[in-house]
Amino acid sequence: MQRTDEIVARALAAVAASKALRERHEQERREIYGRIELASLRTPNIPKGVQLPLRLNS
């Protein structure tokens, strides 16, 4: 019975580690896509017919 308990404990530990890794990757993915979404929302407002200055010497 001792061996069975060890196997079950190791299996539960592996499942917990896998779940923690999956949750960490999900959180990282949420942060990355959140930043991408914010960047895509901020479009510059350039009125038509206005020429932007071209500063080549600075």
C-alpha cells in the first residue's frame, strides 16, 4: 500500500505542476495580447491636408 500511495502522490504533484505551468502561460499570454490590443487602439490622429514636418538635421 505504501508504494501505491507514493505513486498517487507523485501523480498529483505532476498534475499540480502542470496546472501551475498552464496558468502561468495563460497569464503571460493575457498580458501580451492586452498590450497588443492597447497598442492597436491608439491610432494617431493626423488631420487630412496637414503636412508633417520632416526634421533631418536633429
